[in-house]
Amino acid sequence: MLTRKVVTVAAAASFFYGAPAALADEPDIGVGGCNTEWICAEVGTGGKPGGRPAGGGGKDGGSGKPSGAGSAEPVGFMPCEIRKLDPQPGPESDLWEGHKPGDGAIYVNTCADSGAGDGTDGTVGLAFWAADQPPLGVPPEVLAQRAVDQMLLKGPAIGITPKPGGKGVVGMPVYLWTAKGPETYGPNTASASAGGITVTATAKVSRIVWQMGDGKTVTCTTAGTPYKAAYGKKPSPDCGHRYDAPSSTTDSGTYHVTATSTWTIGWEATSGQTGQLTEVRDSAVDITVAEVQVLN
């Protein structure tokens, strides 16, 4: 079980540069706008964290490399892996979670959102304590997301009565459904591998929320039942609606129906780890609903 905590700036700088000598040259190191849950390093004066210091490459002949550092590449170019923090933080560090140095170790996940932005400019990685050496290379969580990225997950393939282009009647049952397929309802399976580990992810729609355009919402935990003429005026057994007013009461003259799928994605790694991800997709159609005209 991995637990995540705050890391000291000194430890972060030592990790980023690979040696305590980086501190001896007294670069301008600080947390700046970094989120304190992450390892951050700011280098130079007025420059971007992990990037070229102010004045680098100018008339002063600056190389753009911070003193004591071997590279001026942005932090985003750090390898995606799990590393043991070196040197390890002192026994007073909260990272130890009550453990003593030597009881497990502090590691850094450089794959954990190492990009800039959202208050985490200069992020190197996320630090955590672990009793045992985590698998080196890409964490299974990252492989799981890579597997999901290979899937083509779509919003519902909307089926509805009345059909778009047709005309329904106020008070009549409205059937709601989606065509079942790997891309519209699941299951959808994909795998990703790295460093001797393979993660297989399986995505299924766990629910569809229908915004009916009349201010009402229908939540369905099934794909719905496609309408058949034999059903007549029977309501849908699992996913349906009734309109109380004609669509002519709206500004557009139609009801804009939006169906939003929640994809629940379970994943499992050959190394034994498991987890779950969530993705959301939506689709929409416009339908017309009229009042019954009664002849006198």
C-alpha cells in the first residue's frame, strides 16, 4: 500500500539535481507556486521552474543551465518512472508516516502529473513512503490510462420514441435506449505494457443520465429497451419518460435530449495491482412532441 505525503524543498532539490552540490552553489530554490503535495524545484532568478534562468543566453553569455545542474531541460522531460529519493529525508520528515529511516523508504513517482499548470509549475513528481521497493518503470495506474486511451469510448447511440424528425404526443410513453456495442455500452477491453508489466482494462457503462429538455432527468442503469410497435402504449420497463407539455413551449420548438454515459473502467496488472477509472461521454438529439388535436 502506497501513501503519499509532502516532501521538503531541500530533498526535492537534491533529487532533481542528483547531488547535494546543487545546494552548495545556492541557486534560487523555492516552492514558488507549487502545490505542496508535489516535489518542486525552482532554479535561477525569475526564470520558469526547471527551465532557463532569467538572462540565460543573453549578453552575459549565460548557458541557460542552473549552477550545479547538468541540464536545463524542463521538468516535463524527466523520465516517467518510480525512483528512490536520494538522499532520503531526515527522520523528522512527515514523509515517513511515523516510520523510522530504514523501515521502508521514500520513493518518487515522476509519472504523477509531471506537467506544468494548475499551480504545480516545476513539478518533478509525487513522493510517498513504501515498505517495499515498488516496481520500477511505469506505474500500473499510468499503463491503465494508456489502455483506456486506446479504447474508442463514445456517448450513447441514442434510440428514442418519438424518433428525431418524427412527432410524438404529449402523455404518450417515451422509450429511451442505446445500441449495445463495445464503443457505446461495452464491454470494451484494451491492454498496455511496459517494464515487464501488462495492464488490462475493461470499460462498461454503469449508468446513463438523460436530460429530457423539459427540465426533468431520467437516470437508467441499463441500456434501455428498444421500442417495438407491439408495445403500443405500454411504458418502457426500465428507461422511459412522459412529456406533460408540447415542445412548442420551448424557444426552439423541440426538446433537446442529452444522454450522458458514465463508463466505469476496472483494470488489473500482471503484477497484482487493481484499480478503477471513470470516463464520461454524451450524445444529443432533438425531438418534437405535440398535443393531440381533438375534433368537435
